[in-house]
Amino acid sequence: MTLIKKLSKIGNSYGIILPTELLEVTGLSKDSEIEISVKENKIILTPTNLKDHKVMKTFMTVLRDFDDTFKKLAK
């Protein structure tokens, strides 16, 4: 499925309205989280698993909070 959409001004940002058909095909709903990345000048939207997202967020928090400890252990 390929769509051509225009960017819409939303406050100080821009957004794209995704049609219901696209959400149904991808299994997304209004509360779904998506990962947004850029690769080779292309914007890539990828559905995320909320559980995996929470695990990664927790992991990154631990890395940040214990950065000095991990650096000392690596020596």
C-alpha cells in the first residue's frame, strides 16, 4: 500500500493524518506507539511493542543512572 499525504501544521510542528484503512492493515489503533526513525533520507514508522518499549526505557534509565559504576567495572 502506497499513499501520498500532505503535511499538516499542528501547533509549532507538522503531522500526517493516517487513514483508518492504514491503521487496520498495520494493526495500529489510536493509542498505539510507533518508533520514528530516519534512514537514507526516508522517514520510517514502525509499530512498537509497548512492553518492549518499557523494558528498553528502564534499561536506558539504569545505564544513565549507573554510568560511572559501569565505567569503573569495565576497567
